[in-house]
Amino acid sequence: MPYFVFKYQDEIIRQVELIDSFESFKEAKSLARQLRSENSPNNPDAYKVIFASDKLEAEMLLLEKREAPILKEWEK
């Protein structure tokens, strides 16, 4: 299964754009880090690496609303 690198903006409606896909995590992580380092602090774009069987599944995972984890007392 490939690794997908997405650019997204976390606004009211999350917008995603596929940048590239790779067979190895190392290459995908390298591209994501490079894109993040080139990004200015005022730019709302973020970059994510998603592992999925195809592009549609990767987009669905990225757009999925996830609840914040519950912190234990010792984690606060």
C-alpha cells in the first residue's frame, strides 16, 4: 500500500490536495518535511503523510473528524 502526501487547510471546510504518492515511508516523510520547512509561518497550509490502499481512502481518513484523546490525570 502506498503512502500519500497531502496538503490541507484546516478551515471550516477542510480542503485537501494530493501532492504525491510513494511506496516507501522514508521518501514520503522526506517530502513532507521539505514542504513543511519551505512553508512560511503565516501560510495556513499543512502537510500530512497518510498510509492507505488508494487515494480515495487516504482522503477519507484525512477528512475524518477525530475526537480529542482523553487525558489521564498523570498526563496533564
